[in-house]
Amino acid sequence: YDHPMSGKLTFKLIRDDYEVDKFVTLSSLNCEELTFNRLDWSETVSTITTTYTDPDNLYEISTISYRDLANPLITGSKTEKKLDSVLYHTPTNALNYAKVESLSQGYPLASFSVVANRTVSDLQIGDAVIVNWVEYSIAKMICRVVDIDYGGLIDGRVKLELIEDIYGLGDTTYKLGNGTEW
């Protein structure tokens, strides 16, 4: 992405090497609205097949697959997605790419559209945040910023697009109610 301050092309690695205590928390205290969406298991992928350039085979295009063995057991079907990764030149690197893609496409991740106040204007694409939202019974869900609109000076609203962080799935707490209310 283009860094909003310097204008330089910036790469942000998405890793499991963060400190949750330092994250910005998004809640009804600093957000005007939040729209929540979660994929269904039927929209997930069980096999990722990727291409790579094989220098050991006269630079021919080869393929390698990674299968998530648990996904078909949950969904009852096998779905495959093919990805083009000809910039990889070893089967090991292509397989690692397929594994990373399988993490995000083999699980029904949540996504959010958020309208927040200017207190979140320091966020950038790739930053991790915590979402606490009582209406959806969500506490401590770690998400990544995938798009941000800083808005205008007069408006004072920042629009964020978030996706659940695959590395933070175990940190989320869902606060369920105390029985039915009908």
C-alpha cells in the first residue's frame, strides 16, 4: 500500500508476532457503526493448488497442492482453488504459499465495515486491532485493517474495512446470553 504520510510503497508482513496489549480497541466508545459479516463453511476451500516455475525441469510451470484434511469433514464436500504463483521457483516455497492461503481460505473469517472517530486515524493497512462489540457478543476479536478511508478534515469520520486475523482465532471471546428471552 502507499504509506499515507510518506507516499512510499510499503509492505507489511502479516505474522503472529504481535503484542495484543498494544492494539487499538474498536468498540461503541470510538465507533459510530459496525457492520459484521461471516462467511459460511460452504464458502471455504479445502484444497489449494498453486503453480510455480520449476528450474529443475527447464523452467516449465509445475503445480503443487495443499489439502486441509479437516475442512471436508466439516463441510461435507471438497472444494479446490487454483492460484498462480509462477514467481516461486521451488516446490517448498510454493507449498508454503499454498499453506498460508489455506489458512485464510479454509476458515470462515469474519469481516467488518466500521465508521469510527478520528482516534483511529493513526491506523494503517495491515495493522491489527481488537474488536469489542456488545451487540454481536464479541470480545477481544483480533482483526486486520485491509482498507482505510481517512475521510475529510470537517467530517472527522474514518472508515475501516477489517478481516478477522487468522492468527488470533483463539483469543476471541463470545459472550452468550443467559438463556432465551422469549
